[in-house]
Amino acid sequence: MQRGNIRTIHEHERRYLSLVCHKLGCRRGNRTLFTCIEFSLEAGEVLRIDGDNGSGKTSLLRILAGLRQADTGHVSWQGTDVRNPDGHLRQDLLYIGHAAAVKDSLMAWENLACTELLTGQAGKTLALDALAKAGLSSHAYTFGKALSQGQRRRVALARLHVPRNRTLWILDEPFIGLDSGAVDALCASMHAHRRNGGTIVYTSHQDAGPPDIRSLRLVGAG
Ligand SMILES: Nc1ncnc2c1ncn2[C@@H]1O[C@H](COP(=O)(O)OP(=O)(O)OP(=O)(O)O)[C@@H](O)[C@H]1O
């Protein structure tokens, strides 16, 4: 089930839209999390998903990112199924999960370089620039084990600032653990991305995000 300002789309529109979900359903164990989720997002649109703990937000994001097979329905990106390895998704997608996934034994910049496969001096420069944009330049050389939760989160979010031309951002609880300055900076980055024609789907329990977004609330199907 779903609530929110999501309209039903028609077959003839489907191939012109960026991210299209058609009658998505998902079960975990013997529980149905949602059925018949249907929406489409064009370039420049932002969708915020909310819902209670366990309602299926992460499961839905993973389906959108092609990381999990839906039990019913399908998702396409730029007209190709997201599970199709030959589609555009792999080059266009930036997926940031809710766990920061920062290694304790690597410095902040090394963590980012590792995740983003940045190599050599040029890669290090890109990593340092991205960390600076994420407000973490003073901790670029701090080991993961010495970073606070919010700082670890910023390392993960610094991926948004690595110039890679990835048009689809899928972000799981990006605002968790951030102070108000970092929340404002993230909202500004999201707004800039959408103004450049990017598409964003994110989950949040907080009422945080850029202005003029669409919303979807998962309310549980059974
Ligand atoms: N690997 C798994 N095997 C079985 N059930 C799972 C698995 N992972 C998650 N679930 C169940 O699926 C349901 C939805 O989980 P999901 O993480 O998608 O919810 P969520 O809305 O993101 O929750 P939260 O707000 O707590 O992060 C939960 O009831 C959870 O117990």
C-alpha cells in the first residue's frame, strides 16, 4: 500500500520517464511489505519515502537500485529494466546505504578513495576535494576508528561530491547523524543535483530535504 502525491502512469508514457516502478510488490519472510507500488520520476524530480520502522523502505530502495528482485512488478531506468546488466543504471547510479561502511583502519580520504576506486595522486586530490565539500577537510587524515558517527556519515556522503556524472541518487536515511549545518549542506547538494537534471530517491524519518519534492509513505500491506 502507498500514500502520497504519486500518480498512476500510463503505458504510453513509461518509456519517456527516467525511473519507472510498475506494480512493485515485496515480501520478506512470510510478511508482505508492500504491494502495487507504482510511480515514475522524471529528470529533476526528488522522491522522499517514509514509513514506520520495518515498513520496507530499505527493501524498496534496494529494488529500485537493482540490488534485489521484486516479488511482483518491475523497475526501469531510462527504459531498461534495472536488473539488466546492459542497461544505463550501473553507470548512472549512486547508491548510499544507511550504514556508513567506513573501515576503521583506513583514513577518511583512503576510505573514500577505496569506495570510489580513486587511484593515484589525482584520485587522492578528488577524494580530498570531496571531503572538503562534505565539511570534513580537517579530518581527511583521521583514521575511521577515530571518527564520530556523524563524521563517518559525512565520509559516506562525500561520495556525492566525487565528479562522476551519476544522475540517479538513491540514498537510504542520508540525514541520520548529521548536525544542522550538514543537513542544510546536504539539502543544498540535493537541490543542486536536481537543478542539473538529476533524479533522487531517498528515505527519511525526518522532515528534511530540498523544497518541492514528491513523497511516498509506506504503510504496510499485511
Ligand atoms: N534479510 C532479511 N530476511 C528476512 N527479513 C528481513 C531481512 N531484512 C529485512 N527484513 C524484514 O523486512 C522488513 C522491512 O525491512 P526494511 O529494512 O526494508 O525496513 P525499513 O522500512 O527500511 O526499516 P527502518 O525504518 O527500521 O530502517 C522488516 O520487517 C525486516 O525485519
